[in-house]
Amino acid sequence: MPLIVFIPRLLPLLACAALLGCSLASYEARLDNKVTATMTVTMTMVQVLVDNEAGVDGLDNPRSVKISPDGTHAVVASGDDNSLAIFDINDDFSLSFNRVFKNNTHDVTGLEGASQIAFLPNGNKMFTVSFYDSALVVLERDEDNQYRFERSLSDGLSIDRIFKDTEPFGASDTLGLLGAWDVAASSDGRQLLVASYKSNALSVFDIPVLDMNSDDEVIFNRVEAGKNGLGGAVGLALSADNTQLAVTGFDEHLLTLYNRTMDGELAFSQTLRGGDMGIPYLVNPQTVMFSPYGDYLYVACAGSNTLVVFSRMDSKAGEKAGKYALFQTLTDDDVGGGLKGVGSLAISPDGKSVFVAGEADTGVLVLRKENDGRLSLESKIIEPGSNVSISTAGANLDSGVLEGVSSLSLSQDGQYLLVTSAKHDSLSVFRLDRGPKDR
């Protein structure tokens, strides 16, 4: 990744290979992987919200949208508004603007370049990390089910020191939060994990949950630098059973895997290396997600415009968990476009559908998991008039709400999809419906 240039809009970090200058000179020959759409899913537009329209704020360059565990709120992290925007979810899953937390207003700090969001499973706490402030921000839910700013954790280094000064950080980087980009909470609510690009580290925070209704503290535990380095850490994912952790290394095309105990201890499992030195299409890996049962690992690779799939191998005697091996690659050409700068992923609760989008492209692709585990293209949602299965219910997609998609999030029942567009500063709500060809 090149040196960061401070421009008015937050760098869509890792959005497209041309911008970042990290395409590979050549790829290995591969079998024909063309897939075609069967058009069995429809996306009906419910609503489009745009920054600074109809009283909405906090959607300038949205980097992430997440739904609270109880399904009552949708929250957006804005990289250029430097904010968290909170929306109430209505009975029909339309959204109503609730409030926005903006950096350096009303004693709120740590939101410069807000990038990602996580919740404790009970919903009592919400977290965001910020790229430029290099901070972990903690918000707490009150008795009225409203979130309030609690505190911000950081080493307090200036943006110039983090991004312009070439001197090593040394002991001044105590929390491993410099250039924080991704955050995740364990499903037992006892640990928080942060991937930070400039620290090139995984930071671990403990949450000593003694009472699920108590005011739980967030306590820094340690920094993991990786057995052989993390390669520019930007993304992470925990398996649903908390036993495995995956970290993407953007600069060095790495996917680092750990086994994890119920006590939160990590043991290095393996490193999968991409680019010219390894797996050809594992280039600038960004977002990573486990399938619901952990048998597959999906990696969005912005540098090769590819979704790379790994499958878990059988465990050997004495091993706690099986390692992962390359299973399938789906390139932009394979699916007929839509994966340029791919960085957004969502997986249905049953694991049978994978939603994916590229920030340097237009549209959302719906991939179906076949019986053998391979993915095939089920639907490509682009715009009205294209031969895809879509209903706009009177709304207008010409505004480009599916152009420059920066994040995807599914409701817990898998019936609604939230989509943010960094290019158009928007948040859209779609209802998902299955057609007659659904199996």
C-alpha cells in the first residue's frame, strides 16, 4: 500500500488494484470457471437514505453498516463524517434516523476515519475502530435502548506521527491500534479483537462478563504480531464457535489462521501466502468471513478482483482443528463483472448464499453454495432494465445506490440486506425474496 495522502475523502482503503498499484504481472493457468446466473433471488428496494437529505446525517463515505443483536438498530461508521450514525429499524424494516455521534462534538472522541463496528452479543456495548484516530471507541446501551458514548482508547499519537513520520513507533505503540481497520467480538461476549494496519497487529481486549446486564469493562490484554508477521493486517473473522481466527494481510497477500481456546488464547495454525509467492489470486486480501459451520473461508481480494474460497481439511490426530486449503476462485471475468475492488461480503444464516460486491464496480452478486460446496452465480443485481431478477417497488436505482458498494449486512433472519455506497453516500435497504427455481 502506498504512503497515505491526506485527501478530503477517507481513502476507500484497499478498494481497487489500479488505485493501489498492486496488481500481479501474471497468474497461473486455471480451469474454466465461468458461471452463469439462474436468477432465483429478487431484491425489492425498501428504502434509500442519502447523507444530508431528509434530516439524515453521518453517511459521508460510509465504511460499514451493522445491525444490533436485538434487531432494533442499524449503525453506520462514516469515514469522512468521522461518525457513527444510528437508525431505528421499524416493523417493515424501513429505517428512521435516530442520532449521530460525530468526532470532537459533545465530548465524543476517537472517530476520525471510523471504519468498522462490532456489538457484544447481548447488545449492551457497541464498538467502532478508527483508521486515522487509531482508536477503539466504546458505546454503552442505556435502559431506554439508546447508545451513549462511553470512552475512547488510543495511544494518543497524532495523525502526522502515525502516517507521515518514518521513525519506528517502538514503545509508543502500546495498544496495537495504529491504523485500526477491523473489529470483532467473540460470540460469548468475553473478548474483542482488532486488526490494525499501521501497527500490523492483532490486539486482544478482555471483557470480564460477570453479569450479562452489568456495566462490563473493556480491558487491554495483549498484542499479537503473528508468527511471521501479519503482512499489513486489515481484516479479521472469528468462526461461529470461537475456535478459529483468520486475519488478512493486505500488503503481503497473507491469510493468517489461529486456533483459539475458550479462554481466548491463540495458537498459530498456518499462513496462506498469495501473489507471486503463493496462491495466485490471493492478492491484497481485505474482508474475510467463515461459513456458519466453519467448513469454508471466504476472502475478498481487492488486488485481483477475486473471491477466494478455502475449505477446511480433516483434522489429523492430536490437532485441535483442521487447516485450510484452496478450494475455489471466482474472478471478475468468471462472473461477468461486479468484483472490481471487491471488499464487501455477507453470508446467509444457513450458509447457502454469499453476497459480494466490489467498491470499484457496480452491483451486488448473489452466489449460491452448491451441494459440493462450490459457489455458482445465482443473481446479479445491478440496475433496472438489466436482465437480472430485481424489483424496485417504485424506487429508482438510477441514483447509483449499488455503485461503489462499501459494505453489506444481512438481517439475522436473512430476509433483508443493507447496502452502503461510498460513492453516493447512501444506505439502502432491500428485501430478499426467493423465486420459483429455489431448491
